[in-house]
Amino acid sequence: MWKYKDRFDLNHAAVGGGGCLTSTHLFPCSSCHLLILSISLRFAPQNGRQFHSVSLNSTSSLLGATSINSASLMAALLVALLAVLIIPLLTFLLFAAKRPYSHLQRSHGRRLPPSPPGGLPLLGHLHLLGSLPHRGLRSMAASCGPVMLLRLGQVPTVVASSAAASEEAMKTRDLAFASRPSLRMADRLYYGTRDMVFAPYGERWRQLRRVCVSHLLTQRRVLCFRAVREQEVAALLDRVRGAGGAVVNLSHLLITFANAVVSRATFGDAGYGLGGGDGVGGAKLRKVFAEFEELLGTVPMAEMVPWLWLVDVVTGLERKARRTSEEIDRLLERVITDHRRRRRGARRVGDGEDDGRDFVDVLLDLSETEDEVVGEVQLDTVTIKATILDMLAAGTDTSYTLLEWAMAELINHPTQMRKLQDEIRTAIGVADRITEDDLPKLPYLKAVIKETLRLHPPVPLLLPRETLEDTELQGYHVPARTRVVINVWAIGRDAAIWEHAEEFMPERFAADGEAEYHKMGVDFRFLPFGAGRRGCPGVGFAVPANELALASLLYHLDWEVPVPGGGRPGTTASLVDMSEVNGLSVRLKRALLLVAKPWSG
């Protein structure tokens, strides 16, 4: 009845039917027929009992060809075999590549954001990102506009690169953009995202955020760690002075400082060796935690292109993630066990916020209080571990990179360096040390830190969000379950809203009074820590330590780049190389090596 009946017989639809018929429909079928016929001729039955080889040349007349020699037929067999193996695989891969975008295709004619040219099958626009995605995305936005749609492997991603778009996503329509996508590495390292930072939006996330904001990161609790910050700044200065005028690796010293402040606030005075010294495991624990942060800044291939999961196995990424998560878990288990043992042997610590309790103590207290079991949240041991990791990861890498970039910019801009040192030394006078009471007298210091954050936000592409529902962004339709990335690095360097956008000019912030930080998260031109429901709640914890460290380094010491061959300071050879490297945060590609000389005062 039908010329090509198998196109419409749904019981015989190996390569599709109706509107889904593939363009290769006839090719694999004819190839399969050729293969079957050739094999049957090669081993033709005789007398119905045995199979004997038949010369391939004898098939020429049977196939209706004028002449088919052995080599040609073998080539045909090879093509047929490849068709049988490869065509179904390609069909599957093309189907798999389209499947994640099915919700985009059901937009019913609504306008989606534009996409840059050059996308590849299966990989999409992944190859266009480069080694520094924040720069690659800004280049694409220059031609596509401030809102664009990328296909990163099998992950549809909307990228916003303007202040107006970020305000709409994080303020006007904040709820619609408030969730987190499933991130493979975060899921592995954070116990299935049992933490607050990577948890999807919902009742559990709301209660975890309340725990962090109302109990861990309150202003009073931040103040109770003042002695920790001042002690660690003094230790940082001692390490620099201990070099005796030789070259110091300031990057390494700043990492040690940031780790010490955060680990002591989290674990107590011991710090478990994360901030230097032997501690419990000492150098090994610091190495493991460095691997943890490195992994957290890594995007596995399987996350973007799931069928390439074997790449992560072959490269050792899966094995490394598993080993690191196990070692981190052993550390956290030891910390919690030690705290519980100590608490059993002493009177329960009071509930005041100035009692010197560390974060682990606070979380254990909450876990023992019945009214803190709210909604979907119970502060069990796993949730406490995941919350501790939030505190450690958010407070270390981002803090030290801020100080590193600030020192690098000041070295390369000696006029601003002298201006800041003059402000500090004039305001403080002659003193053994700077305290946090002195910080309100240093408005230009705040301006320098804000300008550093504008040019070098610790996380240039804010942690990705995911839409909870169909919504809009700058007039474009954004379907539910779409990943959304805010390029705050590009916004901070947008020449349309910043004068001399690429230049280091702290004066732009000094002009607005005391250059306080209250505008962060409110002024959508300047979003180093995000905004809205997903804004970072730990800004108040990080700022005092950064201000005190930078002010102390510049008050007590004069700095310069070691110039090879005794060259003259201030020349091109004496400038810091500002090349970047990507990771959990974007930092200097090369360690910051400087020479420090005591200020004679």
C-alpha cells in the first residue's frame, strides 16, 4: 500500500517516523541489507546442513552490479558496519544535545535572548569562553548585548552583563531568579548541597540562611572576634619583618592570614593547623583544604556534557574529588567530636554573643535547642559540617585575593600608595599597632578597597542562579530552570557607567563622603558580593579583617617590587604583572613577590 511502509509502521520505527523521520533513513537501511546479504552469501548454506565460504566475487550478479571486485565489496562492508555502529550513536547524541533545550523550544514564539555565533554541535559555546570566562563573556556581550543566551554543552545559560539587567534579576524579579542549579562539584563536596550557599531555593534554604544571618554573622558576633583579627594581623607583620628585608611571598602570607582568621573563628583558637603551625595535621590539612577550594572552582565535563563523564574519570578529577571530600569529612568529624567532648566536660556555654564561642559551638548549641528544628531543617551533624564549609570557603579565598589585588594595584600606582600611607600615618601618628578603633578615621582606605573590588571582584561571575518559573529579563523571555550568570566583572568595567572604567581611581569612591560599604548590594553598578536573596551575608565579617590588614601593612612598612639587576624602582620592570588565573576566585597568575622595609616614622 505504501512505497515506504516502514516510515509509518510504528511497530517498525527504528529510525523514526512521521515528522521525526531522520534524513539518514534510507542510508542505514540499505547498508544493513547489504551487510546481511553479503554475510549470507559469504557463508551460504549447502544441502541445508553446513555453511561453506563463497567467493565474494560471485555476488556481483546477485547484487545487480556489472562488476564488484573483492576490495570494493570489503569497502562497502566496512562502510555498512560503520553506518550500523555510528549512525545510531550520532542520532542518540543529537537527541541528547537537543533534550536540555526542549523547554526553550516551547517558548511559543516569545523572544529569547540573542546568542553569539560560532556555537558547535553538542559543545555549544563552551569553546568560546577561554581560560578566563569573565573576559570571554564580556567580549561576546559586546556584539550580542547585555543579555545573551549561551548553550554551554547541554546547559542553557543566560548571561547578564549590565547594571540594569542585574538590578532586574536581583531586585525587581529577585524571587524568580532566587534558586541555584545543581552543581556537580558542590553536590560532591557539600554532602549533597546540605549547606546554605548551594542549596536550591525553598524552606530549607530560608531557615539555613536565618541561622547564618541571625546567629553566626551578626554584628555583635563579628565584634567578639576582634581580638582574633588583631592577633593575626600582628602575626602577619612578624612574618614580613622576619624576612629581614629579603623578598617575601606576600601571596603566601596573605593566604596564611586569611586561613588563620577564618579557622579560628570557626574552630576556636587551635584553628586545627589551617592558619599555619603544626596544629592537628598542619601542612597536610592546609594542602587538603587548598585542594578543596581548587575543586570547588572546577567545572567537571560531565556537568556540561553528561555523556563525556568518562573524561572526568580518565583525568582523575572524580578520584581527587572523592579523596578530598573524605579527608575534609574526617577533619570536620574530628572537630565536632572534640567540641562535643569539651562541652561534656564543662558547663554549657552561655547564650550571649560576646562569650567567645566559635561557629562550631554556636551550631552545636542550636542543634540541641528544639525550637531550632524548623520546617525542613534539622541541624544534624551533616548539616553542621556543610555550614562549616560555607564559612571556611567564603571567608578565606575571597579575602586573601582582595588583599593581594589591593597591594598589587597600589604598587603599580605609587601616587595612590603614598596618598593612602599619608592618610594612615597622619591619622594614627606614632603607635605600636593599629586597632579597629582607628579604622573609621581612614576614608581613603575604604575607597581603595572599594575600587579594588570594582576592578577585581573575588568571584567575577557570581555563583550561578536558576529561574524558578518562566520570567523576563530586559524584555527577553527566560524559561523556568534556566541557569543565569551575572558578570559583575564586566559591570564594574562598563565604560557607559564608569568614567575611566579600566583605571585604578579610588577617588571615585572617596568623593561620596565616607565611602562606606552600605551601597554594596544596593548600587547595582557595584556588586562584588551580589545582592538580593542570594547576596553574601558575610560581608560584615570580611571587611574589618581586610581593612585592618591593609592599613597595618602600609602603616608599618614601605613596599617595592624587587627589580632584577638593581634596576630603578618606578620603571616598567618594577611593576607587578597583573595577569589573572581562574579558580574559586580570580587571583594573580604569579605570586606577589615584594620587598618590605620598615617605616622609620
